[in-house]
Amino acid sequence: MDRTEEMKDLTLLGKQGTAYNYNYDPEVLETFDNKHIDNAYWVKFNCPEFTSLCPITGQPDFATIYISYIPEIKMVESKSLKLYLFSFRNHGGFHEDVVNIIMKDLIAKMDPKYIEVWGKFLPRGGISIDPYCNYGRPGTKYEEMAWERFKAHDLVGMDRVDNR
């Protein structure tokens, strides 16, 4: 398969004049084929400029969103992911809801073997909230992996992340 055919479904990457949608839009997510389906490997994204709105006060909430997944057939294209995360800018949602929506949208688009999403929100009102969710494909070793990582999350230092 030539590169043109392989990339035919990617409409955002390399385009000038990108339109930014300020309202939640999962349709902006684009995927491409994983060329290494015989390998289990991690793909990780750190998104340190995430913003959404408090659904009650309308005040902005700022976070770093960490997304880690083990792909199967499809992988998410990073520019579309950036635009998708940007689309939360005017979305009113509690922190816990936001990270679960992100995870579920990515599962629906890619059907990964495993995925986890962790939101580290900056304090507002003197308290920070860091919701974490994960998923392992049912009936596979990744389902067990999800439970093990969930049980140990943020307890043993293995979850240390940074923004480089």
C-alpha cells in the first residue's frame, strides 16, 4: 500500500488554517492503521494545557491529561487528538466525567487492547482532583492488567509522570 492510500482518512495533519471547535466534538478524532499489530507496545500522550469548564460555576478548570494505550488495529492521530481535547474548552463537566468521556471516546474510535486516562487538575478552591480510569479488553490478559494497574494506581510510585 502506498503512503497516499495509507493516509487517505487523515484530513487534519499537515493542513494550514485549522479550525478550532470550542465545543465538545468527538467526531474530530481520526485514526490510522497500526503497522505493528504483532507487537504489544505503549503509546503515551501528555497534554499539559487541557481546559474544560466547571458545570456549575462555568469557571475554567486546567489539567494535564495523560493518555496511555496499547493499540490493536487502529491508532489515534495526534493532531486530531489535540483538536479533540481542545473541544472541551467550553464543555461543562466534572473532572471525573471528563476523563471517562475521553477514555470511552478513544475506545469507541480505536478499540485498543488497553487504555488509561489520568487527569491531574490544578487546585481550585484549595483542592485538586486527579481522576484515573482504565480499560482492558474483556476476555483478554489486558482485562486482568487493567484491574492490577487500577488496584496499584498512584500507590507505589510507578505512576510518576511529568511534562518533560
